[in-house]
Amino acid sequence: MEEITEVISWAGVGKNDSPCIFYNINSYYHPMENMYDDMVQNGFLTITDREKTLFSNSLDSIEEFISNYEKPVVRSYK
């Protein structure tokens, strides 16, 4: 869990421009999806960053997500 969360956070600082996808068979990753949603509600993750991660059990929706994925805007800290 730590590694995928790290990769998701890298997107905002320019170290990862690829989508993060959980192939969510039998809702296995549903608790993790809820955790990321809670992180947005509590200000630990932006909605923009959350939208760069997909939880899905559908290969069609995964393919669509990859096809329509827009690289994140890299944050600037000055």
C-alpha cells in the first residue's frame, strides 16, 4: 500500500506521469478506495490527484481511463 500511495503522490511533483489503476476484482481494493476518498474529504489529497487513480473491475473502463488520461500538472514550490 505504501508503494502505490507513493507513486500517486509522485504525480504531483513530476516523478510519475502515468495513471495509477487498481484492478478491483471482487471489490478487494474497496477499503483502499474509501481511504483515498476520505483523504480528499480531510484535506490530505486533492480531488485532482484523486481523479488520477482508478479503481475498476472493468477492463473496458480501464482502457478508457488510460486512453483519456491527462498527465498531471506538476506543482511548483517557491
